Amino acid sequence: MKLYIARATCSLAVQAVFNELNLAPELVHFDVFGKTTSDQSDFAEINPLLYVPALVLEGEDEPLI
């Protein structure tokens, strides 16, 4: 599972929940201003509105936003 997050956004709350549940998703950092991700993927394909957080589960075509 991949969790797309951005610095100083509401995605911090989702990270806190994952930490409390002892879950360790692959974190992909999204640069809100530069519109780039830490894994060089096209975030617009994941979420066309470019909102974080976005969660992509293994084997799923659509993200959970």
C-alpha cells in the first residue's frame, strides 16, 4: 500500500493514525508547489485534483482518497 502525503497538510493526521495502528505503508511525498513526487510518479494519475492524502492499495486500480 502507498500513502501519498505532503508536508504541513492534513495528511499528517493520516500518518498519525497509521503510526498508532502500527501500519507501515510506503510513503510517497508530494511537493505541492513543484507538483512532483518522491518516486517520480505522476500524481495527477492517482488524484486529478492533486489532493493529499491519497491511499493506493495493492491490486487496486483506483486510489482511496
